[in-house]
Amino acid sequence: MTDRPSSSSVAPHDLFAHAPDRVSIYEVSPRDGLQNEQNVVPLAQKRQLVEALVAAGVKRLEITSFVSPKWVPQLADAEELAREMRPPEGVTFSALCPNAKGLERALATGLSEIAVFMSASETHNQKNINKSIDRTLSVFSEIVPPAIEAGLRVRGYVSCVWGCPYEGPVSAERSVEITKKLLSLGCYQVSLGDTIGVGTPKQTRDIVLRCLDAMRVDQFALHLHDTRGTALANILVGLELGVRDFDASVGGLGGCPYAPGAAGNVATEDLVYMLHGMGIETGIDLDKLIEAGNVAERVLGRPLPGKVHKAGAFRRRPS
Ligand code: HMG
Ligand code: MG
């Protein structure tokens, strides 16, 4: 990989010159996917999904949320799932955690990582976690350092970076400021969310360049919902600028119950298919990942939107 690009050094003809050789995929279907389903998926079937994803070679998975079961009943079995499932060597299971109560619950299960989450939009933050942005940052300043002291790794999310369902446009500068605050509290990485999938490539380029000017490339990830079909185009922009951490969800599951219009994340199979086709490694076996998507489809009893999930992989060379 070449040096990190800056806003002045990337010319259009340099396409993919800065793309990484390897990308880390953070799988969110058991959390972002199942939180948005109408029906509660039974614990045993959640386990099957997580196991199928691990069998496909996924190394980082967000398996549940320690949020209020009144707010997200679909994930009310967070303790049971986190206690029952032990990640194999080299695999990390994480879970969302909004406050001290969530941290207490996460610590009791023995998970090694949590993710705090908030929004760059005041209204979405209020609707999603019932607090102002300032109050949220102060809650996080009370839970992130103790979580780290207790041995957890803490990831962060900033939602609505590309736009808010309530407020419309969101200032990229504000999103970067919040991201920097989460990093300064001790988050090892902050995932920038296009929560309602409104982003387009030029906007993504602006957001990514602002991040690159403010932090290391491994300190942020892209979490792109594919509501309008632009997620892969935006990921390509990120890759071209050297970004190597992307969130994805098998079969294209996902959505935020408190962000109307949020459809699924970029499908992990679609992302892996594109990356492998570009010669970028993920450590994931695409055929087994498609099998994990089939497990998700059986568990949910409905067709999933992912494109590779439907079409299957294409062999570039006959086997
Ligand atoms: P609240 O009602 O303001 O909480 O909810 P509270 O502190 O006033 O407490 C009220 C009651 O809730 C109390 O119980 C607490 O114990 C309980 P009571 O005394 O009434 O019996 N409580 C909890 N119970 C279990 N676990 C907890 C917890 N906290 C309080 N952690 C709260 C505030 C944050 C809890 C609530 O708003 C909530 O759970 N929100 C979660 C919303 C959510 O999960 N949204 C989806 C995830 S975000 C997302 O999808 C975006 C993302 O994918 C990125 C992107 O796409 O952009 C990450
Ligand atoms: Mg999301």
C-alpha cells in the first residue's frame, strides 16, 4: 500500500492507486439486521446465523445490543446470546452499548468488545437514544474509560453522517468533530454511518478526505446502508482513498428502527464479491458466506435483498 493520500495528492487518474491489499469487514447482520425485523428471531436461530458467519471466515461480528428491551425487543436476549456464544480464537464478538446499564450487562457476559453509538444529527440522536448529543458525549465519557479499564475494546458509531431522516443535510465538519471526541475518549475506531443510505460518491469523497485530514485511516470505518443503491459506489470511493474498514450485513439485512426509511446495509456477499474481484483480500470464503446468507434467509423466512445472495458467485476461471 502506498502512503496515505491527502486532499491535494489524489488525481482522478490515480484510481485505485491507494486501495489497500486487504480489507477488514465488520459484520453487523445479527445486530443491525435482526433489530429491524418485525418478528423476534429465536435465540437458537441467532446462534445458527452467527456460527455460519464465523464458518465463512468473518472475524469481527456485532452479535447483539445491550439496549433497552422496551426500545428494541428483537434483541432482548442479548445476555443469553453473548453468554452462550464464545468466539473462536482470532474472532471478536461485539455488541452495542448506550449507557452504564448497557456496560454493566455487557461486562457480566464476558464479551471483549462493545460499541457506543450516537448520531451527528440532534433529532435522530434524541429519537434513537433519548438524549441530546452533549448529554450522550457526557454519558460516554463516564462509560468508555471504565470499559477500557475493565479490559474491553470500545468501538464507536456516528450515525446520519450523510443525512438525517428528520433534519436533512448534516454538517460533515460536525460529524468529524464528534468522531474525534469519541476517539479521544478511547474508542479504537469510529464507524461513520450512512444510516438512511442517501450518500453519493462526491459527498463520500468529501467526508473521507475530511477524516483523513483529522485522523489515521484505521481510526474510522464506513457503515453504509444501501437504501438507494449507492453503497458500493461509496465504498469504492473509500477504497480509492485507502479506507480499509467497512461494515456490512449478510444478505443486505439491516435498518435502524428509529430512522424511518433506513433499509439494509450493503450486503456482505456483494462487498466481498467486489473486493475479491479487485484482488483485495478479506479472509472470507464467498461460497460459505453465501451459505450464511441462506441460513439468514431460512431463519427469517423471506427473500433477502443482497444481489450476490440472489445471483450467486461467478467463477472467473473454470474450477
Ligand atoms: P431511556 O428510556 O431514556 O432510559 O432509554 P433511562 O435511562 O431513562 O431508563 C429507563 C428504563 O430503561 C429503566 O428501567 C432503565 O433501567 C432501563 P425502569 O427503571 O423503567 O424499569 N434501561 C435499560 N435496560 C436495559 N439495558 C439498557 C438500559 N438503559 C436503560 N442499556 C436508551 C435510553 C438508550 C436505553 C434507549 O433509548 C435505547 O435503548 N435506545 C436504543 C435504540 C437502538 O438500539 N437503536 C438502534 C441501534 S442504532 C443504529 O441502528 C445505527 C447504527 O447501525 C449505525 C448507523 O446505521 O448509522 C449503529
Ligand atoms: Mg446501521
